[in-house]
Amino acid sequence: MTIVSPISLRARPYSAQAPPAAAPSSRSRPPLVPPEPPLHNAHTFVTRARANIATAIVYCEGQFGDIDGKTANGLIRHSEKYAVLSVIDSRQAGQDTGTILDGSANGIPVCRDLSDALSQVDTVPDFLIFGMAPASGLLSTEQREVVLAAMAEGMSIINGLHEFLNDDPEFAAARIAHKVDIVDVRCPRPKKFLRLFSGRISEVTCPRIAVLGTDCAIGKRTTATVLTAALNAMGLKAVMVGTGQTGLIQGARYGVALDSVPSQFCAGELEATIVEAFHAEQPDVIIIEGQGALSHPAFSTTSFVLRGACPHGVILQHAPAREFRCDFATMAMPDPADEIRLIETFSPTRVIGLTLNHEHMDESQVASAINAYTRDLGVPVTDALSRPAQYLVDMVFAAFPELAVRSQGETQ
């Protein structure tokens, strides 16, 4: 495979001062189809079962590998909190989850239903994770039955939907009857404890980089995860701040489900979370996961990411082969150049590079897109999953050369 290296971005100094403003079990017992030829799969993160980590089955009926299955897709690629034993999706039963996502087997099977998944393990897993993110944010009748059946088997529930199951009388009763837990990941803290933007983001003197996108469900979290891991592997201390339910389920130590927080407090909650991460970890760099897209009329979360994080730099994620926005069949995708202009007009930041989602693209199309966007946009361009992570690192080092110097000092 021919590797296309991104060009170097002319280094520009940044201002460190931001602009102002598990319960144990009760008993024992447009799809990301690999293109032809398969893309290089050097950066898939899979957590294997190990001691002292909760086990889980991920429910993703009819959606694994697709856009609305992004929570399950993310957990298969990376999970620090759960050992994922299988994914439920009758449409693809019998296949390997890694092969479906990235063309490389990982040993985690797709099962037909809950009974099939339970038949393949010796002990009832600790959790059933609802692995879909439908636009409605609500459970269907069939999905309710699966979740209730898992609770009856002694499994606690991880729920990332906008529908809070602890508030549902039927689920609350089942929780008590079966002595299990329900974790509503998106449930915000009580309003009296929510925080307003204060300007304390100026205390965070390390570079802050936000990974934004031209659409929702486009790979922002995956790119942020790959970048964070790559920077840490270079000897830097990088901390990722999650802003959505999937990142929190994966085990992000710092984060907030931004789309469930009242708008008045979104910027403040994110700011406070970043400040907490900075003081607790003393990192060299902070990576902030983006949400939605600034140009998307259905979402406002990107604006709160830009306001609350006040990032020194932005990496933009784009899917060249995606013609229309997710769930909006008549809403055309924006051109990356237009999104870049919008971001840099809306916020005193700069876009330092473009990363690609290679859905529905083969290797030659990815290479052509990298070359074309590099030439037209004048910034480094790469694909976090089909190209070496070093390209992402180089993108950051070109924009923040002091990180490159620090990295060299750490590795000597």
C-alpha cells in the first residue's frame, strides 16, 4: 500500500492564555464495510477480557457497523472499562466484529440474540450495554423486552440514551426485583450543581485541541482516541475529555454528556471538566472530543465545545463519500473548506488539519482524497484508521512545535 504523507503545516505560536470568554451477577452461567482491498488496520483498539474488569454483552440489533451503531462500534475498537464478550445483531450473527468494522478479526463474535450470547459464556456477564444511538434517543417495544430479559438474567444495564430507565416504573421495579443496577450515562447532575462558564479555562496552560466534524457520527471520538493514545506513546502526557455517552461508556476519566446538559450550563460544565483534568493530571496536551457539526442546524453542541474548551487548535473530521447528513436525506454534506471558515469565524482558533472517515471508500479513493484536500486546504490530511498514527502526531507537532521538543526530551 502506498502511504501518502501529509505536508507539514507552517508552525504558528499559540497563546496559552485562552480568550475570555458494577454490580456482580446474581448467578453464574452506511456501513463501515471493509473496502476492497482492505484498509490497513494498525489502530484498532480492542480490550480483551482480563481480571478485575467488568464483562459485557453489547446490544446492537440491526445496526452494528452502521452509523446508529456507533456506541457498539466504539466499544469494539476501544474500551478501558468493559471486557466486551459479544455483540448482538441477528443480521450479522456468526461473524467477527473486528472483521466487520476494520477487516481484521479480533475474536469477539456477533450473536443472534441474548440467548445465543449467553450460551457462549460460562458466567452471566456483568452488564448489557445498549450499543445504539438512534436519533430518537428512545427504546422501542422490542428493545425494552431485551433489556428487561437481560435484567432477569442478572445483568446490570448501561444505558446511553436520552431516555432515563431509572425513571421508568417498569425498569425501576425490575432493578429492585433482580438486584441489578441501571446506569443512565446521559443523566446530568442536578441543576443546583451545574456550573456556568467562569473564564477559568485560562488556568489551563497546555495546548487544547478539539476534534470537530462536518457531521454527526463521523468518527470524531475515534480520531480523538487514536490521537490521545499516539501522543502518550510518544512520551507525552495526553488526556482526552469526552463529550458524549460513548466516550464515557468506554471509560473516559474526564467528560460530560454535553447534549443532555441544559444549554445555559454546557460551556461551563465542559470548562470545569477540562480545568479539573488539567489540575489533576498536569498533562502536556488535552484532546477534546467534538459533537455534531457547527454548520448542522439540528445540533448546537459544537458551539458549546468551542465556547467551553476555547481550543488552541481544531482537527476537522470529514467523510468524503458521505453525500448527505446522517438522518437528513436532503441535507447535503458541507465542503470542509466551508466548515473550516465557519469554525475560524465563530471562534478565535485555527484548524490545524483534516482527518478522514473512509466509509464507502477504497484505498485508491482514500489516497486521492488525502492528496486533493492537502493541496486545496493547505493543512495536513490523514485517516486515523487507515494511516499510521504518526501522521496525526506530526499534524499536532507541526502546529505545536513545543510538544515535539518536549517529546524528544522525554524519549532521550
